[in-house]
Amino acid sequence: MKELIRMFLTFARIGGLTFGGGYAMLPMLQREVVEKHKWATEEELMDYYAIGQCTPGVIAVNTATFVGRSKRGIPGAIFATAGVIFPSFVIISIIAAVLANFADIPAVQYAFAGIRVCVCVLIFNAVVKLFKKSVVDAVSGIIFLGVLLVSVIFDVTPIIIVPIAAVVGIAVQVWRCKKK
Amino acid sequence: MIYLQLFWEFFKTGLFAVGGGMATVPFLYDISARRGWFTEAQLADMIAVADSTPGPIGVNMATYVGYTSAGFFGSLIATLALVLPSVIVVLIVAKILQAFKENFYVKSAFFALRPASTGLIAAAGCTVAAISVLNIPLFRETGAILDILNIPALILAAVLLVLTNIKPVKKLHPVFFIVFSAVVGIVFKFGA
């Protein structure tokens, strides 16, 4: 039980002190999980991290679940995962409650109209970064463009697009293998 | 029963959002369009808050959207529903770690899932652009093509685009750019 609580607290510290999620969390995970508590080796952590990107959901949560499980089974997975989401939960609930009371003030509305422009630019930058990593050839370029156009023009739900993309990926790679 | 609906919507988001960070955003725009629990503008504000507070962006978004939709229990249910599929998938995958990593079908699926996820996020970006740097209601009213451009917002966007991509400044945390934009918004009365 002691170690489970320590796991919760450690992952709560990781969740509460890293801004920007996912990738920003890696150095902190290395320090806490590998160097301080020795819950995983450097290689294991990199493995979890890599697979965390290949499983659905939030990468930081996936990594926490992996580390927790490998050390203490399912209870470990639950405590580590609960730890990593706990700070977000508390901080955001407070902000949401506070901001809801100020939403009607004109100055707050002007501020958020400005902030939305910034969000637009931040998303654009994120897309550029992801594009460089995910669009590696003509086929992935077509998939990117196709998904973008289909969702903008026809407003298709991503819940349909994602499974179709997975099937397309498998079909394309099987076909490429056969051609060789 | 909004709690059940919230659970179901966020479970699907957790299951299908691939690639972390902003990957949940397109799903949330989809929820906004279908359920009407929050507006597109509110969602853009929530992205700003989620990006400038500690913790994973996806989790922050779920908590915030849940709270906006159905108060404290809404945030609790949305957050748990978002992480539940990943916990289940990870617990299954952990047993076959190496086999999963090397699996041909998994690799092939992700070959397409990565650009698809990027495309979805780009589409969500277009939605934000439509409400932040364009002025579609004014254009519909006047019919003048130039009215569709929100000039002050476009200037701010251009400045931010440069600032977030030139060497010494781009390393700054997004919260600096968000605060800067808030100040510009107040000074120039954006959206008034």
C-alpha cells in the first residue's frame, strides 16, 4: 500500500509540474521513474513511451499505466494513472468554476477573442510539427489531405474517419508488400 | 441523462484519439456540433486554458469540457471516461509488449493513423480560424468579400506566427503567447 501511495504521489507530481503534456513530460518521467524510484529502466521507459504513442489516448496517461502495471500489477496501474490525472482535475475544475463567473465581463470577452487567435496559431504550429513526422510519402500525404478535406467540407465525424484510416493503412501496406 | 452521454462521448474520444496532445480536439469539436453542450468559441477558450495549465492537454480538456457541460460530476465522469479505454488497452498490450511493437498490422495501421490524426487536427484548426480570424456572420450580412477577413485578428495571427517560430522567443511556454494575445485583445477590444 505504501508503494501504491508513493506511486500516486510521484505521478501526481509529474502531472502537476509539467506544462504541455505528452512530450514535455519525458525528462520529468526519466528523473522520477528511472533515476529516483527505479520503477523502470531507461530502455523500458522509452519502450512504454513509444508504445504509449501507438495506443489510443493521452500519451502521459498511457505511460503512467504502463509503469504502474509493470511494477505493481493492476492496482499499480490504477494508482499511477489516478496520480497523473489528479492535478489536472483539481486545477481545471477550479479555473472552470472561477472563469464561469467572469465570462460576461466585456474585458474578459475581449481577452478571449484575442486568445482564440493565439489558439489558432498554436494549433497551426502543432499541425506543422505533426505533419513533418507523419507525412513521410505520397500515400500518407494523400491520407492527410483526404481527411482534412472530408472533415472540413462534409463534416464527417472523426469516430468514423479513424477506423477507416486504420483499415486503409493496413490495406496499403499489405498491397505494398505483395508488390515486392 | 447527460452523465451517461458524457461518459459515452468521452469513452469514444479516449478510444479513437491517437497521438496525444491536440488529438482530442477534433473529437471535442464533433461533440460540440452534435450535442450542443458548449459552443465552438468556448472550446477554443478551453484549449487556451488546457494549454497554459500543467498536466496532459487531453486530460485538461476532458475535465474542462465535462465541467462546462455538467458541473463537477460532469468533469469527473468525462475525465474517467477519457482515460478508461487507454488503461484497458495498455493493460492488454502490456502482456504482449514486444509482439505488439513489432506487429505488421499495428505498424501499418499507424502508418495511416498518424497523417489522419494530423488531418483531423488541421480541420479543427480551420474551425478555430473561422471564429477567430474570419468574420463569417458579418460577411453573410454585407456580402462584401473583404468583410470576411477580421483584419486586426489577422495581424495578431501574423505577429504570433512569427514570434512562435523565431529562435529566441519560440522556446517560451505557450502561456506567454496566450497572455500576450489576451492583452492585445483587451487593448484593441477584439470581438467588440
